Amino acid sequence: MSAKTVTGVDGRVWLVDMKIMWSDRSEGFEHEKEGGRRAVIGIIVVLGLLWFALIAWKFQVAAVSVPWWVVLILLGIAGFFPVRWALRRPRRLMVEGGRWPDDDEAIGEAWSGFVRGRSEARAEFKQAVRTLQKRGTPARANSPLQPQ
């Protein structure tokens, strides 16, 4: 999704990378779990049936008039959940590198963590870049990044 090469305050070169995860493998509490693919398919089928019923009702009974604001509300409801689902996908934040420029035999460091939500992931990405530039390490006290 996005990657950036950063030179730390101590001269080491790091690669900060962020990718969206389409499958949710996080362990959470039971009430934090999403319904999964079957729940999404069920909701889409029910919404499709409701749309079909509204359209069929309009053409079946000539006296039925569906106001424009009802259609607008239904479009908003139908569009809200897929957009929210896409924006709330977890992102994997990876920070790799950390070798000294003159040391060819050294193995670099790798840090990774998961962040849920687009704006939170972008903020963590920028924070990791700033922390590397100021401190020379990607982690801070409340960072989701953990050494691998």
C-alpha cells in the first residue's frame, strides 16, 4: 500500500511499509469479532430483497409514490456498511532494516504490528517515521510495533 525509506538519526536505513489485510487474523474478545463472510452475504441478500420489494411495490400499485428522500436514505444505508467495512480493515505495519551502513554482515531488525482503521494506520505510519528520525528506533511506549 505505502512504503517509505527512512534514514534514522544514527545513520541506519529503515524501510517502513504498510499493507491492508483483507483477512482478519487478530485475536480479540468475543464481542469484538466481526460476523465474517457469511454475515456480510446475508446482509447483502436481505438488502437486495428489500430493494426488490420496494421497486416491485412501486410498479405494482400505481398510487404508491416513493419520496426522493426515502430513496436517498436507503442509498445511504446501503452504502454506509461496505464503506465502513473497507475503511476499518486492519493494516500491517512493518519496519525493517536497521543495519549500519558499513556493516555488511549484520542482520537487520524487523518490527511489525497491526492497526485497525485507515486513519489510525496512517497516523502510526507517520509516527514510526518520526520516531526513527528522532530516536533511531521505531518503537515507543504505546506503539503497536513489536520486535520480531
